[in-house]
Amino acid sequence: MTNLEFNQWLIGFTDGEGTFYIKIKDNSIQFIFTIKLHIDDKETLKYIQSKLKCGNIYENKTIAMFYISNIDHINSILIPLFENFSLNGVKYLDYLAFKEAISIKLDKNIPKNEKLTLITKLKNSMNKNRDVFEMPSTHIIKITPYYLLGLIEGEGTFCLNDPKNMGVSFSIALTAVQLPLINAIKDFFDKYMIDDKYLEASPEYSNFISQRSNIHIKKKSTANGKPAVNFSIRQVNYIIEKLIPMLSNLKFITKKYKDFMDWKLIVSLIYQGKHTTKIGKELILKISSGMNNYRLSTFKDLNKEKIPQELIDQVLNLDNIYIKDQDGLRINALTNSLVKSQLFYILAINSRGENLIFKNMELCGEYFEVTPTTLNSRIKKRLPIKKNNIEYILYRKPL
């Protein structure tokens, strides 16, 4: 990982796991930047320490914490980094208060008692005490792949979210005040690797691609809880063809890499339709049962039975049940039917080279005044369909 990639990664990771803290005790003021993780990710903190060339690590049986409390190191190493690569989320506001407090502390023209008053006020407006979340007008959210990876390693989840129906999900969950950041992430993923000239030329471009991912705002579940916002991608085609290749080209730092690799295998098996077999589903459930919190050293049932290599080999050697059709969508090779829950639009091209785009089969059928059965037949056989005496050829185009 280059220094540039690390810096972008650290910004994302800090937006997820970092804390800017001011400690005041007996009129003494201390500034601390911390990243606290599960003990299993202690090596991640050592890596951060080696890259920044400063800081200390504290650990006990369950957690490890990297911290910088040396004000000279904060000023000479940490602050320049965050000035060059701005935080994207509301933690940026805590950083600004933290930086301002340090500036006050080092200002020789401010009396000591006044310093304490000003810094105490800033401290009381940060972190859990923050009630103002409006960003400065100059603040710009900038999403890069390595920033995303850092945030994902802090707040992302790869999982089998629907074991009954073999549904998979990649998600990032933040507090609801982080909605602007979540919206920017959604926009990044929705527009990532669009190489469809017809779709890009459509006036409804944003409306179409917004289907690729979802945002869900959740009300607080407990009296002390906070409303949350959850970004997710569940479309298997998009995950396999766009998301996984992007993440596979990045260097993970934390043990979330293990979850990603397990999830990558699960999604691949579902993409191939092997989850429809008894042994395929069995393997997926076994893999899922060892992911995320279930793989932590502090999990009570850590010494559970390992997955037999024979089962893995059996499933991997199965023929693919789902294959691609002429339009790039998956079909069931046994029934020749289109696999459900795939996103696509209908493209109609006439003999003049003009084209029409429809969001779904229903709208296309209404325009050409035919039934879905007729549409399916024309699409499959590439037979023309007429509107106002002009012939069109129809295509299903994956999103």
C-alpha cells in the first residue's frame, strides 16, 4: 500500500473507528487521538503505528487501542494528514474542534484560565455531546476506493442476510446524521463502472442506476439508541461483476479481509446457482456460520468443527446451474427461465438507429400494447415488434 493509499484508507477508517478526545483533569488539558478495535485486530494498529511512526498501543484481553497523545506528534504528523485528506463524515466536525482547541492551548497570548474555559466549551460540543451537525460550506465529500475500503473495514459488513432464500448483502451502517456521506457513497457505487452508452444517454439515467443499491433509515431501537442509516447492495450480478472486482484490487488491512473472502465464495456459488443443490446450500450455511463476530477469538463456540475440504471440492466441481443468456443475464440452465431478482431495463432499437429505454417489462408492454408473454418471446427470438408502423428489436440490458 502506497503512502497515498494508506492516507486515504486511514481517513475512511477514522470516519468509522477514530475518536478525537480532549481530557481535562485538575486544570490539566490533554489531547488524544484513538482507534479502538477488537484484540484480534491488534496487528492493524501496529501497522498504523508503523506507517505514522508515532503513537502507542494499549491492550487487554478483549480490546486493543492505538493512541497519539504527544501534542508535537499530533501537530506535526496527524493534523497535516487530515488537512491534506479531509474526513468526509461528521467526525470532521470533531476534528475541527480538536484542532481549534490545540491552537488555543498553544497560543501564548491567551491567559491560562481563559484557555481552560474555551477548550472546555469545545470539549463539551464533541463526540457524544455533539448536537450540531451542519458542515462548513467549504467542506466537500470526496469518495475514493481506498477511502471506501477504510470505512468498510471499520463499519462495513459482508453477510448472508437471508439464509432461507440465500440472499447476500454488503452494507455500511452509520448514525442517521451521516446521511450526506451515505448518499455520496451510494452515488459512487451507482455510477461505478457504467459502460453502457444507451443507459448513459438516457434522461432517466439516475432513476435507473439508483436501483443498484438501497438506503434504509432506521429509527432508534432502544431508549438510548440513535437513529441509523444503512446503505446496502444485494444485487448478485452487480456484486460479482463490479463490487467484488473493485474490492479484490485493494489491499485490506484488518481481518475483515477474511469475511470478504468467505463472502466472495458464497456470492460466487449463488451466482452460479449452486445454492439450489443440497450440498451447495449446506456449504454456504457452514461458511456463513463462521463469519463476522462468529470468527472472533472471544466468541464462545470458536472451536467448532471445520468445514470438510471434501464438501468444498464437491460443490466447486458441480456444473453451473445458472448461465448467462445472449443479453448477459443469468438463466437457469435446467429450466431455461430467467433467474429472479436481477435488475435490467428494456432497450428497443428501430431500423433508423433510434432507441427507446423502458425501466421494466410492464412499461414496455404498455407502450407496444402487448402482453409480457409476447415481449418475452420477441426478446428471446430477436423478432421485431411494431409501433406506429416502425419496427423495433428488443433487448434486456443488465444494470
